[in-house]
Amino acid sequence: MEIFRRLGISGRLRAAGLPAEAPLDVVICAGSLARPLARHRYPTVAELLATTLEFNDGTRPLEPPLILSQYTLEPLLREEAEATPGVSVRFGTELVDFAVAGGAITAMVRSGGRLRTVRADYLVGCDGANSTVRQMLGIELNGETRQPVRQALIYCPDLYERLPVGPGARAIQYHVIGQHPCTLIVQDDTQHLALHAPAAGPPMAALFEALAGAVAQPLSYKMLHEGEWPQQLLLAERYSGGDAGGAGNGLGSLGVRGARVLLAGDAAHPASTTGSLGLSTAVADAADLAWKLAATLEGWAGPALLASYEAERRPAAAEAITASFARAVAEEPWSVDLPEVELGYRYTGSPVIAHPAAPPPAPFAPTTWPGARLPHIWLDDGSPLHDVLGTGFTLLQMPGATTDRGATGFARELAAAFGRLAAPLDLVEVPSAAAQAVYAGHRLILVRPDLHVAWRSGDSWPDATALAALVTGNLREPGDVAGEHGVADERRRVDQRVRDDHRVGPPPAQEQRAEDDSHHRVAEEPAQPLVQVIRAAQRGADRDRQPRAHA
């Protein structure tokens, strides 16, 4: 939600979500909603908002939780995308094939039964757990696929209103134990409900009638969807096409799938468990990748900045998958609170973070440790610090920094270094009493566009030019091309951690015969137009090129 706030849409999303006064409690029932056994109490959003100014120690996020169903969220995001200048949203369009040639992506798409080609500087596969882009890149998934569960979406407009009112009555989740265990989850409008149950058991309609019929008669409802939900805890072995020398899929020497093709969201880490960790991780992927792509296209980013995407986001996804696994196997999954995964993850292996030599503090503790998310605090005038950050980098000057000759001198040098790179940097003074407590000991803190700390001052001042080059990806050490060695090292560390946390191995669901591969099916289509375009691009690679639209 802090990311959505940075985009200016958190208020609109909150207005479409579950009312702030609605209970967020979890109730354990025996057989039906009429037999509650225990209640796990959680504060409502209204209660969190009412007390938000009382907690100014960095432990709380700027935005409280929001219950917003995916079928409500996605149309709102689509409207925002369509209203964004330069963005074209096209439904009914299928990616058929792609290749890298002439320093750009050439893709073949099918729309309305017709094939056409599209050129762009980068391709990002945000195409879900069964990602076509990932399969074309030949990237494997590692992890675990658990026993699928059944799920149903039910429209029952008056059930929620007919539940008992008053303190300790209604809830957001009902976990039913007994002969036929299941979970009933109230959706954002309180008129729709999601029902989850093991693969074996009575029909979902019969289950729902047994649950709800005990408190609401006559029971009027409509089963909108019913199907199986695969419980996947998977992580892609890499987030991009890899080395530029790799072979194309069926295109021979005409094209390769290189680092201009990246994965994000479920395409990179299918983790279909409850708790919204999958969505939160996917949104953070997009935020990380978006500003780095923008910086690259604007010309001020060095090659290490885009290379850092995987080094930062893949370990974060691994943490989320491990947490999802812990929640999935817990006897009381609703009791597994994971603030360190949602707010406390740090980019400890990033090649564009100025890492201190000392080890970081144990999570979860509000910290400005480089790589961590900047803790939210309220300024003395009641405004949140996050809202005054710039859209690029921001150098925060803590109380006392403006009278410290060393701090002011370094701030000027760093601003000049950013200026030489044409990289955006805002200087913001933070005259806040809370900042002295939460950000204690550091006169200057450099924050990135995605709210993560890139550097903070210590006992001595680094070289300003070198620091600016490091955090923008322009610092290249001998023998390390674009930070690729660091990314590979971090990839190996993440894989080992995932193996240590739970069983790892290619899940049977991911095994695929060659004849079932989507690209092999493409070979049956007339692919000659794409080949011609790629050859033309190669012939003209050294000539003047027409401007391309970015996608």
C-alpha cells in the first residue's frame, strides 16, 4: 500500500475495499458458523488509523492493511494504466514468439486471428504462474507444489448482514474444524465469499450450506466459480534471459533471449498461498524494476542498476516463499505474523547499495540500514516523511546536518556528482523530533525511488563521485561486467537458503513434454515474418535507426 500511495492511488483503492470499521478477526468454528469455539482478535483499519499518530517509532507502515479482492483491484489498476500517457493496454493479444536483435526486442503477437510484429527496448514477462515468456527463455522453477485445494467464489448478498452483530461477532475469516475442515473468507464488499476446502470432501455447495445455513435461513446464494487451486511454492532459477550468447528458441542464430527480457510477479515466483504475500511481492517487483528501467531509458543508469533487479528481488521472493511455506504447514496459519517479510526485508546482496562492514540488526526492527525500507515517521507538522520524498533519489538531512560543515559539504558534492550523471536527486531537511530517535546517529540518509535506503552517513565521508556512481549502477569494478558476478553469487546463496528451508526439486506439475511446449506449437505457425524482421534488424544494426516506442 505504501507503493500504491507513491503512485497516488491508495485512497481510491481503500475506498473500494472492505470498510475500515469491518472486523478483521479470525474465528474458529466447529462444523458451522453457529458454533464458534475461539476468536483471534485483530484491530480494525479504523482502529489503526485512530491510533496511527500515537506510534511514531517506525514500527508501523504509513498505510494500514487493506482487504481488497483481486477481481476488484485489477479493473482499478487497468483504469489507472489506461489513463497513463504513453501506455497502451491491449486485451485479446497473445505473445507468440520473440527474439533479441539489433539491440532491441522483436516480438510476434496474435490479435484477432492476425499475426503482427512489435519492437521495443525491453520485454517484461508479467504473465503469471504459467508464464509464456519464462517457458520461452527455458527458465526452470524450483520449489514445491503441494496438494491442491478446492476453492469457490460465492455470491451471498445477505449472509454477512445476518451474522450476529456487536463486539466479537462478525469476522473476516472462519476456520471450520471437524469432519470436513474448510475456511470461509469474507471479500471486500461483504457480499462475496471465498470458500477453501481439501481436495477430497463433499461438494462445495453442500459445504457452504452446512456452514451458513445454521445462521441464515432461507439461504440465497449463487456459486460463481468452483475449481482447484494449486498450492505452489516455486521460484524461478533466474529472472532474465541470461547470457547474451544463449541460443534462441527455434530461431537459430537469428536471435537470442538475453537480459533485455525479464520476469516479474508470479512469472518469477508462483506462490499461491493465502496471506497476500504473493501479491505484495509482485507489486514490489514492479516498483523495483520500473524505476530501474526508467533510469536506463532516460540514460543516467549504468548497466549494474538493471542487473541489480534480480540480486534484490529474488532473495526477497525466496523469503516470501519460505514464509508462505511456514504459514501453509502451521497448525494455526492465521497466527503466523510476518512483519519481517512484509516490511523488514533488506537488499543485503545488492551491487548498488553501499553496504556497511558490520552485520545488520536482527529483523524486525525499524532501521535505516542500507538496503532496508525507510521506516515511516510523522513529521512535526503531522505529515508523513514518505510524502515529501522526491520521485528520484532523495538525500535526507537529519536535524543538525545543516549546521554540520562536513555534512553540508558532502551534500553539495553528492548533488554535483548526481548532476554530472544527470540523475535526479532532491535534498530534504527533516526537522522532526521523531527522526532523531528512529534515524539516530546518521546526519545524511540517501533514499531511492522505491523507499529503500541506498546509503547513510557514518564516522567518515566517502568519495561523493564514487557513491553516486555506485547507487546509479555506473561503478564497474575490474573483472565484474555489469554486476553479473554479484548477481550469480546471490542467486546461489538464495537457492541454498530455499533448499535449507524446505524440500526442493522440480515439481511434477512443471515437467513438460517437448510437444506440449508453447514454443514448439509456434513452430507450426507461419514464422517467416518474424525471421524477416530479425534479419532486417541485424542488417541495419550499424546504420541510423528510427526511434522506437518503449514498452
